[in-house]
Amino acid sequence: MSAAAGHRHSPVSAPYSAAAVIDIGSNSIKILVATRLADGSVSALRHHTIDSRISAGINQAAPRLGEPGMEAGLAAIQELLALAAGYEPAYIALVATSAIRDAVNGAEFCERVFRATGHRIRILSGEEEANLIGRGLTSDHELAGLRDFQVFDLGGGSLECLRFRDRRIERAISLRLGCVRLTERFIADPRAPLSPAEAGAIAAHVRAEVTTAFPDLATPGFDAIFAGGSVATIRAIRGIRDGVPLVNTTATVTATEMRALLARLAPMTLAECQRVPGLPPPRADVFRTALVTLVTLAECAGVETVYHTFNNLRWGVADELLPPVVR
């Protein structure tokens, strides 16, 4: 269990309307408790992540959620609901993405969660997920100066790709390129070092899928924004190296930095990767796959420097839930 990204504020008693959003992903389960400020923006009161992989076997033709994964997932959801209770949220939403969307027994897990918590899970389509990610990232004030940009949100089961022109979504697609899915498909033994052949196969597959879906990806004048836990992990590793808290690390990541980190981790065993400061041990088996994917995306987009944002799916759902400001 890990709090990879958690602002630990105490519940506030001021008159505000809060929303709690739990994102049930393939590789982790996250919560955002947020409110709307007077300027209309969504502001986080608390966010927290639990590394709880419910998606083992996601690359199978008919993926099925295993009993251990469902038990761990339910326990994580209950823990996060208890965390949110102190904020007395007026709105609570549980949303699920690729792992439950693709699982043949996803409905069984949703029913189990409902019986235990009283909350229904909203299973997002790939298009809904991508659009809500786009809605969320526009709340990141650090990106307010960007007008034309492309967004890549890498999860465990899928990769969401969006293009914004003049800060409006022009295109949104979901690709089955999540790091858990690709690890299961291309890595013979996640406990062993990553071989050049495996890295090359992952890169070739990602490049083919992305450029087919996004043939004009390398359009001049478009910035690139990366989101997802793997990019946060890159910043966390850098922050520990530099003695800087994650939230205070620079929000830009370079392809050179990602290649150097991949070159450092590829020869390691899984046990060695799990001891790297800043790399959550439950994420270590898929992190090198994620790095290959992210480097390939930067190359396909023709960019050296990318921006990172924490404000993705949960922020978009919160923006959808919270009433607009009455002016």
C-alpha cells in the first residue's frame, strides 16, 4: 500500500460542497476529495493512492478479475470511502476504467462493491474516460498557458490520447496500451532484467498502434502532456535523488531523463528495481514497460520535453459532479 500522491489536509468545517471521486484503475485505486472555488476551478482537499492491482490477466482474450484482486480492490475502496467520510462529501462517485471495463466478471465485482458499500460503480467507456481526463487537466493552473497540446494518460490497462486545439478537445481515443497489459503480453519473466528484444518489441507495438490511430501525431506547434502514475514515479525518483518532495519537483520531464532511467533499470532484476528509492515496489514489475512506452510516445510526438499533470480523470469527474459557481 502506498500514498504515492497524497495531500494530507485535515477536514474543514467551512460551508463548502465537496465531491469524493474514487478511480478504480488497473494498477491502483485513487481518491480525490475536492471542492469548487469561487473562480469556478476545482481544488483538491485530499488525494491518496493505494497500489492495488485488480487487473492480473488483463491481456487474456477473456480477462477475468481474480478473487485476490477483487478482495484487495474492495478493501481499498472501503479504506478510501472511510478517508472521505471526514469531509462529509455531498457527492460521491466510483468510476472504473479498463480493468473492469474489459473483465468478463466486471459486473460481479461492481455488485460486490455495491453490497458492501452501498455505492454503484460507473464503468466508463474509453471515450468517456478520455474526455473526462481532458476535462480534468484543464483545471491545472500550471498548464494554463498552453493552447495547443496533446495529452497521453498511461494507465495499467489503457492509454488515453487527446488532442486540444485552443484548449478545446479536438480528438480523444483510448488504446489498449496500458503498462500492465503490455507487460503481460511482451515480458516473459518480469522478475528478470528487461532484454533489448523485449524493449524493442514493446516500442514497435506502441509506435504502430499510436501512429495508426494518430497519423498526424508529430504536428509542429503542439505541446505534449503526460499523465498517470508512471510519470509521477519518474518525478518521485528524481525528487528523492535531489532531496525534493514530489510536489515540489519540476513538472517537466525530458525524453533524455526517461531514457537514462530506463537504461539504469533495464539490467536490474525485479528485486533490485523494488529497492530503487521512489519506485513503489508494487509498481516495479510494470515500470520498465511504462518507461519504454513513454519514451516511444515522446519520439512519436517529436518532442524532447513533456509536461506532467496530476489533474486527470478524478478532477474531470469532480468537475462534472460539483455545481457550477452562481455569479
